[in-house]
Amino acid sequence: MADYREAPLATRPKTLDPNEYFNLSPDYRRAEEERAALRANLKRQYQLQLNNPHRTELIEDPALTRWVYARANPYPHFRPTKKTSLLGVMFGVVPLFALYYIFKTDRDKKEEMIKAGTLNRKFSLSY
């Protein structure tokens, strides 16, 4: 950590902040170690189930099951917010009006040029 130089426009990552890394209370360290032990135990149990050569049943991972269900059924879990409403308008409504405006103005401009007789229209059977 001694050779870490801070970037001019970025903050120091929390894991490299000496105050957050070295000055931890014993209770906080013990809680982190307990969480790490729980994660390691769960990972070990999953790996044992996964690599069991005599396995005949499927391995149920509740987190993966919840994630797949939420991905397959997004509408019961959708919550309209300002951000989702704005994104819906920006990607759903604005492009339609923008394309309408572009096509309409181009067509009106061509029509005016045709009426004025300034448009050079070549006759061709294929474009």
C-alpha cells in the first residue's frame, strides 16, 4: 500500500484507506470474520454438493431460484419511479416524435421544392 499513488480526479478506494483498513475495532473485525466464516461454510457446502460423484438430484440454490423467478416475471416486481418513467418516455415516446418530425419536415421541404420547380428529379426504375 505504500506505493499506491492517488489519481488526480479519483478518490482513494475504501479498501486502501488506512483509516478504514488499520483502525478497526475488535468487534468490527470479529463480525467481519464471522461473516467470512459463514460465507466460506456455505461455499464449501455448495461445492461438496456440486462435486459429489453420486449425486442424483438437482442442487437447489435459493438465491439463484429467486433471481431466475424475478427475471422471468418482471412485472409483478416492477415499481414505477421517476427514473423508470423518464426512461420510458425517453426511449418510448421521444423517438417516435423525433422520427415523425424528421420525416415530415423532409417531405414538406421536398414538396415545396417540387412546387417551386427547383428539385432535380431523375427518372429511374430502380433506386
